[in-house]
Amino acid sequence: MNFYFNKIIQTNKFLFSLIIVFYFLIAYLSKLFLPYDKLIYDFLINQLSESRVNEIIDAQKKIIYLPYVIIFFVIALKVLCTVSSISIGLLYYDIKININSLIKIVLASEFVFIFMGIVKLFWLLINISSLTVFDLQFFSPLSLLNLFKIEALNKLFIYPLQLINVFEISYWIILAKACSLEFNFSLNFGVKLILKSYVVGLIFWVLFISFLQIN
């Protein structure tokens, strides 16, 4: 039994490390091949003086490693919150859980968003000649946001519309299916569990972000 649990823990460490490497690689390739400096310059030059724009671009180059630190902590926090929300749902239904197995499910499901990041990078590279700073900042593949012009949207709607995408919904289904297999209940119950735990938590998160934007 101890061997089984130790194996799961080792698997979780490997999965988390692999996820971080993939996100770092996507971020590095994006910075390497996409014209961030040019798009930022074009966006700001009509609002600020040229010297001020150059100062902003130079300042960003000095904190080149900061995005990687942010990625690490955001992914760790996301996994923690997802595991916590699903754990609460399982406890509510009086289902015995193994926290390491649940962490493994959440980590494995995260590869959906890595694939989403790869799709986003390819789309940006394919459309590199017509990109705007809004594309770099807000583009979300196969999301409702793509049905609207970002410049014309109220900023409160951008984040929720980004979140409603094919990959996010696929993530819910994968979590539901994996939990149903691991904890021996039906897929229908798994979907209900994810909707009442993770998705409810996600809605509160969106409301929190919207509150911060208002204030």
C-alpha cells in the first residue's frame, strides 16, 4: 500500500514538473517568435512620447524572468484550488477520497490547457502579420470572445468570455470522467460533481476578478 502511494506521489511530482516545463516552453517560444515589442510600441506611441514608450519596453526586458515565476505560482495555485473544490464536493457526497489520486487527476487534466496554449501560439504565428496587442493579450482559441471585437467590449466581459471555450468545457468532462473511474461512480454523477464543485468555484473566481476590475 505504501509503495502504491509513493508511486502516485512520484507521478504527481513528475506531472507537475512536466506541466511547468511545457508552460515555460510555450512562454519562451511566444516571446522568441512573436513581435511583442513592436506591437506594444505601435499601441502606445499615439498615447505617450517615444522616449516614454521605449522606457516601458526597456523596463519589461529587465524583468524577463518574472513571467516564468508568475506561471509557476499560478499553476500551483490553480491545482491547489481545483483539488480543494473537488475534495469539498466529494466530502459533501460522503465519498472517501485519496488526495494524491485526486491531485494526479487534476494534473493530468491540465494537459488540455497546454494543448490550448499550443493552439494559441500556432494561431498567433499563422496570423503574425495582422496581429494587434489585443490579440497577444486576450486571444483565447475556440472561445466566445472570438465572436466579438475586443476593442468594443466592456472590460468586465472579456475574462468571462475568454473562459467559455471548448478547452475549458473539455476539461470539465475529463475531470468528471477521471473522477468517475477513480472513485467508482457514474459519469453522470461525475459531471454533477464537477458542476457543483469546480464550476461553482470558477464562477466565484470570475465574480471576484470582475469585482477587482470594477474597483
